[in-house]
Amino acid sequence: MGWVILAGIALGAALLLWMTGFPRKLWTVAATALTLGAAGYAWQGSPGLAGHPVTAVQKAGEVDPDIVAVRDGMFGRFNFTWGSFARADAMTRAGAPDTAVRAMILTVRQAPGDVGAWTWLGIKLAENDGNQISPASKFAFDRAAQLAPQHPGPPFFHGLALIREGKFDEARPFWAKAVELTPAKATYRAQLVGRLFLLDRFLEAQAAEEKAGATQP
């Protein structure tokens, strides 16, 4: 079957060259390219195998309900941005992080001054890149911080992305700033304080372990 397809491609290429008025003296160039392709197919291909459809395997993503609660407390619920959050989260659960990114890009285009939209775009970009903060993700977090420098959301979620990347030392200042900016009566303050406390204990244990390792002969 593969050779039949290859013959069809050769015939189609010849017809295209003729229809476009390609100089006959240069037809040998196209013929050489086609010959090399056929040789490669004969070497690496498997013309004897039956064809079968290939489908991409999508792995379902996870959305932490505690993080969702913090996000909703910071940016509100049942508004335009919350609807975008919900759509992006649904796409993450369905194993389509790239589609979640596109949903948030559309949101920031529709509401370029929305701090929550830019913040969640940063999160979704990082998730789509394997929990790595790309330049695009960092730009989204920085833009959110510029829009609302006194809002705890951008530093908290920027810090969360750094935590997921394994950059605990770099995340600490962002979470400390988020706690500092959070009102005392905010429903999510206990979550932020608790996470900062655990991060500090982890960093202390890590430093102690490194110190012990350095002093051993």
C-alpha cells in the first residue's frame, strides 16, 4: 500500500510541475528528491504492515481544591473571570493544558486589566510547560503584579509556580509578601500563613541537612 501511495505522490508531483510551468531542464532536481525519499522509505519504512489510526493519549490533570478555594477567595466567584477559571480548570482535568492556556489568553485579551486573569494565565502556562516557569509565564505573573501591586494573588501564585518547579528558596519571598498583603480578616489568610510556615520548616530542615553533610569527613 505504501508503494502505491508513493507512486501517486510521484504522479501528482509531475502533474504539479507541468501545471506550474516548472522548467523541464530542472525536473531532474525534483526527481532526485523524490528518489531519495523513496530510498529512505524503503530503508526505514514498513510497507508490509497494516495501517492503523494513531490517537494522542491525554493524561488527566489535577486541580487542587484548596488552591481553588484560595483563588476564589482572592479574585471572587460567579464573575467573568471566575467563569474563565472554571473553563480552564475543566480543560486541565480533561488532560488538555494547552487548551487551558488558550482559554486564559482569550480572557486576558477580553479583560486586559484583570489581575486574576493574568495570574491564572501564568499558572496555566507553567503547568503546560511541565511546571516550569517560562518567559511567557513570568511575564503573566509580572503583569498581574504591575496591575495590582497591593494584591496578594500575584505573589502567592507566582510563589506556588516556583514551588512546583522545585525552587523553594526563590518562592519564599513571594509567599512572605503574599501574607504581608493579605488582610487580617481574609478567609484565605490561614491557608497562606500555614503554607508559609511549612515552607520555612522545610527550608530549615534542608539547610540543616546540607550543613550536616558539609561537616561530615
